[in-house]
Amino acid sequence: MKERLHLGLFFVLSLCISCSSLKNIKLDPILLAENSKIQKKEALSEHQLQYWHLLDIVADSIPGMSVLKSYDEILMQKEGKKVVVAIIDSGVDIGHPCLNESIWINRDEIPENGLDDDNNGYVDDIHGWNFLGNAEKENLEIVRLLKKSPQQSQEYIEYKAIVDSKIAELDPQINMIGTMYKDVKSADSIVQKVLGSPNYSVEDLERIDSEDSQITQAVALLKYMDQNSFDIDDLKEYKDYLHTQKKYHYNVDYEGRSIVGDDPDDFVDRDYGDNRVTGPENSDNSHGTHVSGIVLFSCHPKINPNVEIMVLRAVPDGDEYDKDVALAINYAVDNGAQIINTSFGKSYSPNPQWVYDALKHASENDVLVINAAGNDGANINHDQKPNYIRDHIDGVEFVENFITVGATSLNYNPQQVASFSNYGDSEVDLFAPGQEIFSALPDGKKDFQSGTSMAAPNVTAIAAVIRSYYPKLKAPEIKSILMTSGVPLHNPLNKPSSEEVIDPKEIARSPKLVNLYNALIQSSTSK
């Protein structure tokens, strides 16, 4: 018996030693002097391109979040607690090889028995809930407001002017991109014939020497595409996006919600949706799948974070509904999520109080909410171009558990902040890598995507590590640590979507790039 007690005591002490080893980490944080000259001289390898956001600005000369450095020097062979992260998005391919072992399971629910076993109001919600049912495409909120406004009212006149103006812009853009797409396809076909191969590099283009004007024009167009960092797939994606805007987003005759069967303006009407968190069979859940992969550190083979992904499908192709947003946040909080990742962003919110109440519910239950700032290259301060969801009412913050994230590129120079990223010295809290992020896509695929929607889950991933190893830290404390421990952005910066040079203090409350290494060191000294 004594031997067993001694062994048990040794086991308990060993666990305590393992826990205390992350207290008062004796390492120097990553510091950058103002105007530091850091430039990657050689071309990035394929591995660096895929995982640049996990690399270290000093050791690798790449402005990532020092994730691999953190695992090598601090977290190796350490064990943290499981953290449940709710992904409120377009749905997730839960069968993806990178994700399937990390999908949250509601242990209180018996699968597919048609009953609400845990009495939480949702039947067979094994992995989360699909608040959209079979719906996929949607109007933008301004179009929905237009359709609900009495004709000749001031609101109707205002909304109609904006919608009509946008529709008038679409056809010329569609024609221009359509023509360019055809020209690039033709140029690609010409170059393939000249080179005798469907695969070629910029160097191959440089070596083409011809007096045929058709060939020289084809080469010039393809070189122009490369210089501007986009290809034929990007053109097709943008062309499809413009058609979607015309057919669904701005089409006043389209009704996307009718298939769901609820009244989206009645918060009491909650008997809708289903448990198919991947969405309908033909649903595009690439966004939510990509986001989930980033939270799992883009499925890096070296890292296995202590994260379970709870899937809440509430974001259609178009603007989300306030009702779905509020109910999804409440679901996440009430079913054990410790962090919520969202990629919401719209200019109008007809029922903001529902969402504000949900954020307060999250705050009261110590749940951290991390949201993308948006991709309009705009100032989203309350007196500029406000963006919903938000943690401010008339410029006054009403919760302390909400983080708004802008996006950076892999450049450490005045173009460090991505040109598409929204910003604002009162509304955006900090920045994270969001341009060309490699992560999971449906059907077992992986690829690059860009957006503040990629930056937010990078912050979520960092926050999940902190919650895992420092579970006593409260959501506002984690927010403060992430904001204060980051690495300063390049100074000066180009304002997004502009050549104007600005001080980083003008774009965020904390003009820093989130950094796991520094956050762990700072967390280790927190009481």
C-alpha cells in the first residue's frame, strides 16, 4: 500500500512539475527595434509559403506568429487542457483528414434518434447546428431592408439609390472581367503551343523570342498577370463572384430564406435548421473548412493543438441574419465553447440588440469572441464605415471579451497590412496573417485563401493555446495579453487600398502582429 501511495504521490508531483514548467518562462520575448530592416533575401520554399504564418520574424525573416518556435522551445512535450472552439461560418467538411479527429462531439446527445436527449432545444446536434437548413445564397442586408421598407419612405429611397447604383456597376465589371478572362485563356493556349507544355514558369515566358504579334501580346499579358500576383483561376473566381452578386446578392426578386421555414424577424421562432453542419449536399462550405484548418494551425504535421471544433452553420453566400448570429453565439456559449470564431461583416444590422445580448451572454460566461474586421480596405470606426458584428455602441465598448482582427501579408515593409484589410484605431484590436494562408478545403484538399477571415482564426488558434495552458486566465485577460504582447507592425505603413503613408497607430488599438511566443511568456507571469 505504501509503495502505491508513493507511486501515486510521484505521479501527482510529476503532473504539478509539468504544470508549473509553464510558469515564469525564462526566455526573452521577441523584440523589434523601430525601423528594423528585415527582408527575406532568397525565394521562399514551398514549405515556407504554406506555413509562413507560423514562422518567426527574427529567425526566419518572415513576419509570422512564431508558432513553430513556440512549440520547439516552450510547448514540446507539455500537455494542456482541451479547448472547444465554435466556428460560426458557412459549414465545415467534418470528414476532412485534417479536421475529422478534432470535431467536437456532443456526448449528451444520442446520434440520429430523432430526440433532443440533452434538452438544449436542438435535436441530434452531435457536432453543432445548421441554422440555415438548405439555404445557400442570400441577399445582402441592404436589399432585404429595401424590400421591407414602405415605398416612397425616406429609407426606401435611400436604400434603392444605393442598390441601383451597385447594380449599374455590375454589368460593366462583368463584361470587363469576362473579356479579360477570355483573353488570358487564349494567351495561355498560345503559350502552351509555343512551349509544347501546359506547365510553364515566368522564366519560360522570358525565353520566348518571336516576331509574331499574337505571341508577344500573349506573353506580355501573362507576365502582367504574374507581376500582379493573380492567375486565371483568380479571374474565374472574381467573374463568378460578380455573377453571384447580380443573381443573388443584389437581386430584389430573389428570396433565399423561404426554404428555411422560419420568420427571421421573430426571435422567438426558433424551431428551424437541422444537424447537417456540413450544409446541404451541394453546399459550398469551403470558407468554414478553411477557417477550421487555420484554427488547427493549418493541419501542420508537427502541431496537434488541444482543440475541438464545434460547427455552427449560420453564414450563407450573402449577408447573415442577426437572428442566426445571435442564436449561434448563444448555442456556442450554452454548449461549452470557450472561444467563438466568426467571420461576419455587413454594413447594416436591423436587429443589433439580439446580437449585443448574445455577446453579453458570452462575456458573462467567460467566452472569448474573435471576429474578422472585413475586406473592404475601409476605416470601420463608428464614425466612418461601421461594420457589424461589433463590440461598440456609438463608439463605447460594452463587452471586454471581443477581438476584431485585421490582416497582414508576408511582407515586412510598408505593405505589411494587406491592401484589402479593414482598419480603425478604435474598432480593430490587432492584426494577424491573412494573405495567402494555406489550409484545408472540402474533399480532402488544401489551398491558399486570403481575407481577414483567415486572420481571425489565426488569432483564435493563438488564443486557444493560451486557454489550453493557462485555463485560469479570463477572456479579457487573454485579449489584453494578445494585444500587448504582439510584435510591432512595420512603421510606416501604407494605408489599405491607398498609397498614403500612415503611422501604424492609425489602423488599430494595438498596431501589432499577434505572436504566440511572446503571449506565452507574458501569460506565464500572469497571476
